[in-house]
Amino acid sequence: MGSFSLASIVRKPPTAPRTNPAREAVRFGDAALTYDQLDDRSSRLAAGLVRRGLQKGDRVAILMHNRLEWVELFFALAKAGAVMVPLNYLLRPQELQYILDDCGASWLVCEDGLFGALSDLAVSDITVVMVGEERDATVAYETLVTEGDSEIDDRGDLDDLFLLQYTSGTTGFPKGAMHTHSTVLWNTVHQIPDFGVTADDVYLVVPALCWAAGFHDLALATLWAGGRVVLHPSTGFDASSFLETIERERVSKTLLVPSVLKRVLGAPDFDQRDLSCLQLVISGGEPVPVPAIEEFTRRLPGCTMAQVYGMSEFPTLMLLLDSSDATRKAGSTGKACRAAEIRVVETDGRDAPPGTPGEIIVRSPACMTGYYGNPDATKSILADGWLHTGDLATVDDEGYVFIAGRSKDMIITGGLNVYPAEVERVIASHEAVVEAAVVGLPDDRWGEIGCAFVTLAPGTTLTGDELGAWLKGQLASFKIPKRFQLGYEPLPRTTSGKVQKFRLRDR
């Protein structure tokens, strides 16, 4: 038996209190795993990987939709002492390749439905494990489970690097936020008391597991508490199907970004479903409109809505506001979670007075240890023990935080983060483009949409539709601006050369 680590969530010593090991732990559709089965299969998978040559510290990239194997693999890599690198299946081949190269992945676990993406990747030096139908030059996932021994000793320790959660940045290139077993556990443990997670809970995972919000917002906490996790398909969200799952599985807690929450409230069968089991809905990524909160509370009086704020650098749920304060503190994201200390500071580092905008900084044992292979970016975000979020906010005289803007100009569309610098860099690579700037505009359906302002080279012609079609081969679809304004006039800039995006928003 190894030291305490993430594996301990499903592998507890016999003397430790825990739920019935024969109880269901995680379900996806008609398939499910008990706690005993999850522990056994993840141990066998870990042993099978080690038998095939996996070394402690090896980077293992994961390219899968939501499915049971994703959860098995999480705990298998924790037991094997490897480093998990979730890949967003929405990314284009060149985006995936950048991450694989940057982290130095030596293993790639891919589901058969996404195998086609590998044809455009340089993976000849990477061992590919195939989930589902085995393909040429791959190792079958189930073969690894069959070959493995469930008695493998855990090789992961608290301070070992375990997770590289890639997030885009203002430079336009993804950065791998480094998380140890300890930071992930800290990010998890506070959620149990902060959100009242118990062994009686059934948590429905709606976001993709490859996103930080997927597995790190209450899913892991629910397993640690001995509850049950239900995985929703990560593609093709349908509000009626979601409501049917709530009713069938007796879901007590879930997470919905505001744009999806609106779709759920608008479902034609909302009032015909028995949703009395639902106790808590978490919503974040962008402020939830007060009318939506009021409608939700009226139609589900027995359910609490909690607005949250967090980031891939962790904690993922560092600020929270429940429905009891939603009207009185309309627009606020609440106060700090138990595992974090939050400050809003001015440029000189002093706390901003109430009502004065400043930057949100956070100190927590859940915070990342830095960006992988990027000391300059690490130094710019971590200073004197505080993580500088780059997000602007005000604090009122009661200590409630109100997000005021994003100094990084990040756009949140449908709950997904889009960093304009990355999109601008790709647009500017088009031969007809001189320069480009992308800003976020309010949108009833998506919360925000991207609008690209593009300066064309003299003598060239290019339409927004043509540019959008070209970008489909360069960027994930959610990153592509939904509006384009093209012309030949230079973008408005300050005397120091920075684009004045506030003037573009007013156009």
C-alpha cells in the first residue's frame, strides 16, 4: 500500500469508514461500476500500463468523450504515479499536437470514435491505447485491464505531479497548469462541506470530463463522500434528455453554465418532470441573470442555486454565492470557499477599498504549482504565494465579490473560455489579413460571442463567411467568432500601440 494520494479516494484501508464497497459509484447510460469494481479495474489498468512500460512521471494524454473508462483511467494513473493530460476533443489537430509536444506525452489513450484525429498527429513515438475497437499499432485498453494485477502498490505521493490541465493564455498558446495529488485533493475536500456533499448524493456531470469543471467540480468530491456520480454525454446536449436523466437517476446535484440553464428552463417538458430530488444547481463561467434565478427558484422552490467562480489553475470553485443571497447581492459571485483566501488588490498590491475595481488574487493549497515548462508565465501569475487571476472585481462593504471585467479580455461563450489573443493570432496568419482584434459581445443564447474586427491588406478581398470557413480548419468551432467586421482601415490604437478594444465594442 502506497502513501496517501488521489488513489485513496477509491482505495481506503479496511479500518477507514466508507460506504458499502458494493454500492454503485459511477454510471454512464446502462453501464455502471461499484466502488469495488472501480478500485479493482483501475488497479488492474495501472498494473497493465506498468507491465507495458509506463514509468512513474510519464505523461499520459487522454482523448475521450465522457465515459466510464475516463474515471477508471483517472484513478489508474494516480495509482501508477503517472501524469494525466486531458485533451479537449473539440481542438483541431495542430492544437492537439502543440499540447502533446509541450508536455512530452509518451502515452495517448484514445477512444475508437476519435481515432480519426490521430491521422493528422505525429504520434509514432507515442504508445497509443485504444478504448473500444482496437486498431493497428495500438494497445487494447481491455487487454491492459486483463493483464494487470489488482494488488499493485500505489506509486503516487501527495507532492507528485499528477495533472496538467491545459488552458489558453494571453499569448495565444496553451499553458499546462501543474497540479499535484495534494492540490487536486485540496480542491476536492473543501467542496464536501461548502456544498453539503454526502454519501446520499447523486451528482450529474454535464460538462466534458476533460475540462476542469468536468471532474473537478463536485464529481470527485461526491466519490470521496461515498455518493454516486452519473455521467451525461459530453456532446449533443438535449434539455429534455437532461431532465429525464434527473428524474430517472434521482439526481440531487448538478452544474449548468448559464446558457445551458436557460435551455433547461425553456424545455417544453420541464413542468411535467418530477424534479423534487434536485437540491443544488451550481452555475458559473459568467453571471447568472437575476430573472433566470427568480424563475428557477419559483419553479423549483426546493432547490438551491449557487453561483460560483473559479479557474483551471484552481480552486475551480473559489467563490460561491447561494440563492439566499442571489437577489440581495444581485450580480455578485459571493465569498471565498473554505480552502481559499481571496483579495481584490490595486496595482500597488494594497487591498482595494469597497467599490473600487482591483484584481482578484487567491491563496490556497489547491492552487497550481506553476505552468509546465514556462517559468516566465509562472512568475507573472504566482507572486509571494498568491495566484493573480487577471480578472477584475470590486468588493462591497460586506465582503461580497462582484466581477467587473477581465484584464485578459477572455470571452466566455456557452461556458467555454475563449482567449482572443489565440484567435487573433490565427486570423492574422491569413494571407489577406493585416491585423485583427477579437472582442466579446453580449448574446442571449451563448452569454457572449466573439466578434472579429479585421483589417485587410490593400488589393485583397475576403468576406466574413470565407474567413469563418477558413478558420474551421485552424481552430475549435467554439473559438471561431460568430461575427466579422472586415475593412481596410487600421484598428484604433493607443499611443503605445495597444488596440483600443473598448472603441471596437462601441462600433
